[in-house]
Amino acid sequence: MYLSTRTIKTVFIMTKINKAAGLPSALAICTVYLLTACGGPEHTDTTEIGTAKDTVAAFIVQQDTLHKTVELPAELLPYEYADLYAKVEGFVQEMKVDLGDKVRKGQVLAVIKAPEVNSRFAESEAIVLSAKSKWTSSKDHYERLYRASQAKTPGIVAPVDLERSRNQMMADSSAYVAAEKQSQAYRDVSGYLYITAPFNGIITARKVNAGAFTGTSTPLLTIQDLHLLRLRAAVPEMYTGAARAAGGIDFRVDAYPLERFAAKLTRKSGTIDPATRTELWEFEVPNSEGKLKAGAFAYVKIALQRDMPSLIVPATAIATTQERKFVIRVKEGKAEWVDIRQGITTDKGTEIFAGIQPGDTLLMKATDERKPGSTAYWKVNK
């Protein structure tokens, strides 16, 4: 007869009680023997542990539609942005705007003083007047000779004189045209002395003051169009095929943690950046009140949805080693490793592709310790 540890402890206790009462120890042993015999065989913990080891949780793979919302970091940028440079070297004669001023397209923002530019322009104007005078004189001379040559009296004007006069007129005309073009070029250069706004916007930086010398390599002012902002987000390659943003998205900024703002998708880069494996998406954000600030970080919410149902399994059903990703399928009562490709992870689980079909039975917890071909009691969770 097999006595368990509990039975032996009981005999020991009963013996001590009988000794205290003056009874023989044999009586205690007989009493325990009878109790054990009436109780029947005792199941050991070893048997229970052995049964639990052979029971493995499994489930049946089903298709489901992927739904997920992800929050991605983004950045607010001005719709238009320009650093304004002087095109000629000179001194800042006047700064007509300051930081934060709103300006209109074509408005004069600064005036540069460059005496050499003005002197070259004045000289070119004098050359134009001189060339025009010479051309006018030679033109009059040619016209007089031409009229005389057409008179009824022959021989008044020699043909060679008429030809010489005509050539002189043409040469003076060309010189006059060249002088005008040169003067126009200097006139354009003198126009560079006036820095004007290229578009409606706000002065966001003023980097020089009146009286300072400026060249062509240092910006004088920065202007930004903040009436409309660009919101740029880098969408991971994995999400580009499932992201749905055509109807617009909403986002938040740290400056207003309790508010959400709307944006409309306007353009995509159409290519994956090899460095970050992301595609750049750009949204437009109305900002007529100027509440949002260019340069601020934002966080956009983008909905993900597949066009076709996917196979979604618990994350624990996927085993990962240095060589492979796999799930364990039960086929004909035996474990089988099946390599898979992992997709998007949601609250319901993780997408898997390749090798698995709807209705297959997979282990709830995959591990490389469960070798292919092994058997167990597969308990399928309904």
C-alpha cells in the first residue's frame, strides 16, 4: 500500500495524541489505515502536472477587416517663405518694416544706398541723349540728300554721297539702340536698391538696421505667408497602402493641448525616402486668425484600413528568431512551423501574410521550443 506524505503526518499526530491519553500506538496506526482504505487511492500532484503539460491552447484563424488609427509626428510650415537679399552692395538707407509687420505684395520694405549704381545710371542716360542727338542729325542729313536725289534735275547728289549718308544714319541708329539698352540695364540695377515684398505675408526676421553695410550674401529680412500653413508628416512605408486621409484629418499641437485642428490632404511626395523609409504627405491648414505658428510640432491622426480582409492573430502566436518569423499550425494532429510576413499591429492582434489560410488552427503561444512534428492535446478556444 502506498502512503502519501499527508497520511504519514496523520499517523505521527495520532501517535502523539494516543501517548498523551495512555493508548497504544498500534491503535493510531490502525485508525489511519482504515481512514486511508475508505478514502480510496490518492491522486498525486505528479499526475496532474503531467496532464497540464500536454494541453496546449490553440485557435482557428479567421479573416477580419483592419481598422486602426495612428498618431504621427508632423511639422507646421509657412505656405510661402523667402529670405530677402540685396542684389547690390551698399548701405541700408532706410528700413521701412520691422519684426511682425504685415506687408502686401510689391510693398517697399528697405532702401539701399549705392552711389556708384546711381552714377552709372546717370552716365548711361547721358550717353543715350548723345547717341540720340547723333542719330537725329545723321537721319536729317540723309533725308535731305534723298529728297534732292529725287529731284528732276539729275546729278545734284552723287550716289556715293547718298549711300555714305545712309550708312552713317544706320550706324548712329544702332549706337542709339545700344545706348538705350545699356541704360535700361542700369535702370534695372538701380531698381535693386529697393527691396520689395514678393507676396503678402508677415516679416518674421529683421537682420540689419539702417546705416549698416550689406552685401549679396546676407539676408536683410525674412517674410512668410502664414495665412495658410503646410502640415507635413512622414508616413511609414508600411502604412502608405492602408492610410485613409482623403477626407481630411485632425491634429493637435502642444500650445493648445485640449484643441484639435482640421487639415486637408493636398499632395504626396510619391516616393519613399531611402533614409527614413517614409513618404512625405502634405496637408493645408487655414490659419486666417494666426493662432497656429509656423515651425511648431504637431501630431496628426491618420486612419488605417485595408481594402480587403486580413488574417489577424494574437501577437503571442508569432515567434521570432534571428532567422525567421513563424507561426505554429496544427496539421493532422502535429505541430508545423509556417513562415509568415508580419503586417500592421492593432488592438485585435497582428496581420500575417503568406502560408496561412482562414480556418487553419494555430497555437496561441508560439515558441521555438515546440518542435515541428510534436504532438499534444490541442485545446481549441472557441
